[in-house]
Amino acid sequence: MGIIFLWMNELKFKTMMCLICGWMYDEEQGAPDEGLAPGTRWEDVPMNWTCPECGARKDDFEMVEI
């Protein structure tokens, strides 16, 4: 049961929020204008990617529950 729960939890899309300006990245929607296709997982976003609103680094984002 525990393994199934972990597997199902991995399938859920996450939403990440910039701690500097509050811009939200939703994995399910992606950010096509920023070169991130819908379904792009946060771990697959390049390390040199920056927030389109304020230029913050990827390290300045945290997962949020919505």
C-alpha cells in the first residue's frame, strides 16, 4: 500500500511559487511563453531558468499547496 501511495503522489502535478514576487509555476499548465511545455516537471526545468516576472533563480521557488 505504501509503495502505491508514493507512486500516485509522484504523478500529481505540483505548483511552485517564487518567494520574491509570488509568480506561480504550475507543472500541469507549464509556461509556454517561457519555453516550458505543459506537463514539464519542476525537476526538468533547467537550473539556469529564471522567474519571468522578477528574474529570481529557480532556487528562490517553493512548492505550494493549492
